[in-house]
Amino acid sequence: MTDPEKLTEKYFHCMGERLIDEGDLEEGIIFFQKAIDVGDTPYAWYGLSRALGMAEDTAGAVGAISRAIKLAPGIPEYYFERSRLLASLGRNDLADEEMKRAIAIDPNYRRIDRINRAAGILNEAFDGAFHKPSCPVASCPAYCCHFKENMFLHGVTLGAWKLKAVRELFREKGLNETDLLENFPVAGIENAQDLFSPYDIVKFDGIASVIFPRRKDAVLGADLARDIPKGRDYRSLMWIDGTARPCRLFENGRCSIYEAGGEPSLESCSSFLCMTGFIFLVLRHLGMVNEKWLSGLSIARLNEIAVEALIILGEDVYGSEEMRSADPPDEDMKKRLIDEAGRKISLLF
Ligand code: SF4
Ligand code: SF4
């Protein structure tokens, strides 16, 4: 696919997601099919499977998720979804096989229901609690600053205000803008206004464009790709794999434009945290983190600990029977539950 085709595909599958979330399954299915007509992507087939499943076309949903698996055989949630669908068709033997495949990729799938439940509880409990937080996980190779494709396709673009500040910074440092930033003309691209914020569409050489960071040449590589964390909903981060390349603004372990213009990095970067980053931010907020762990332990170990801590906080504190039956929550009881959870979590390190 060309970049304009990728944008069109993105528009169609995002519309499909939005429509099925709003309950318009018929239109949602049409949009996923349009997305697939433009580009045969696993996420559009996954979305189509979800929509067909919700519309009670289970056999069609199995067909669609099977195509997603063929295109992306390393994604455990696809096998989990096929397992769920096959079980609802009464094929428990086949469903078990699919679960085994999901577990072989990610052993946490043995307890995926608990993880999903705890993630929902914690996301709700801390909804809006952290404004543009900086990730505390110092030992992470900043997976979230690596991208498989041109960064504007992932929504990483510079708005007019940030662009002005970044240009000033480049001037001060004697850097050449064209080495670091690139532009993509969106004039004539259908639905560009739905894909980019109006603040991010700027004039470049007189043409409505988006400006985005270039990527460095070196790829993440298969070794590091083994430890990519999950998203806050425990889904795979589909834009990062071993072929992903770091943003060119990532220098010496940090974002080189982080503070330019008084706004942290770029809108899409500053609003993102993976599951591991989110859980350690919560643990730090609750006073349960020794900062040395965040730089001394490997990201693989921190990913494991984050899932354990997620389940403890979800089950023993925020989703506990005591908390749910107390209305309004009793602060002493909450503190006691948090202290007990903190003791359990400290044993993980
Ligand atoms: S948010 Fe996640 S991927 Fe990004 S730096 Fe933090 S731990 Fe790493
Ligand atoms: S702009 Fe900064 S935070 Fe965003 S991807 Fe690039 S280096 Fe990372």
C-alpha cells in the first residue's frame, strides 16, 4: 500500500471501530470491508471478526479472525478470539487448541480473564488521574518511540505551536530541520480532517500538510522485540515489532523536544502509556516503588511484575468486595487495602 492508501485504510477501519462501538453493526461491517478492499491488514480482519461476532454471524467471525491470524500469526489475542468463537459454536476441542496457541505465545493467557478484568478496573479507577505523565520505567528502550511505518501514519505529527517552538530549538542548536522532520501533503486526501487534528494540518510550501519526525535507520531487532510491553488493555501494540525504527528526535534515552514550547513532547506521545508504564506510574503514585527497581530491573522482568501488580491492585483493592460494597468508599479501609497490597507487591521484586 502507498501512504495515501494506508491513510484511507486507517480511516475506514477507525470508522468501523467507531460504528460498532456505537452499536451500528451493519455500517461497521461495511466500513471494515471497505478497509480490507484497500489493504489486507490483520487489524481490519480482527475488527470485522469482532463486528460479525457481535452481529451473531459466528461462522463469518471465525473466517475473518482466521484471515487475521494468517496475516499476523504472532498475536495471542487473535487465537484467544478464535477460541472464544469456536467455544460458542460448541467446538470445545478446537477452542482448547486455540487457547493453547495463545498461551504458547504469551503464558499470561492462562489467566487472561483476570488480567482483562483487572485492567478494566484500574483503567477506570485512574481515568484522568495523570495528566500527560512521563513514563517512570528507566530501563525500557522506549519501545513507544519506535515505529514500523512513517510516523504520521501512527498519528505522530507536530501541531503549529509545537512546530514553531521546535524550529526555534533547532535554530538554537544549529540543527537542520530537514534532517529531523518530514512533511506529507494532505491536500486532496479524502477524510484527512478526520485523521488529523486541525491544529496539526499546516501549510508547507503553500500546501496543506502534516509535519512529522523522521525515523533513524537502525531497527529495533528481534531480541528487543521479544519484550515489547502490552497496551493498557493488554492488547498487542501493533505498530511496534522487530522492524520498527526509533524516532529521530529520540536522543540519549530521552525525547529531545520534550519541553519545547512548554508542552511535553507531542500530543500523541504524551498521552500514551503502555501497561507496564501505566502500572509503575500507579505504583509510584501509591508510594510502592523503589526508584532503583525501575532502572535496575530488565524490562522483561518489569513487564512480568506489572501484570502481577495489576492483578493484585485490581482484585485486592479497587475491585475488591469491600471497596465495591462501601459507598462512599471508606478512606481508612482503602488505605488498609492499599497497604496490604503494597506488602504483597514488594515481594515481587
Ligand atoms: S510507556 Fe511503556 S514502552 Fe514507553 S517507555 Fe514506558 S515502559 Fe517503555
Ligand atoms: S517525538 Fe519524542 S516522545 Fe514522540 S516518538 Fe519522538 S522521541 Fe518519542
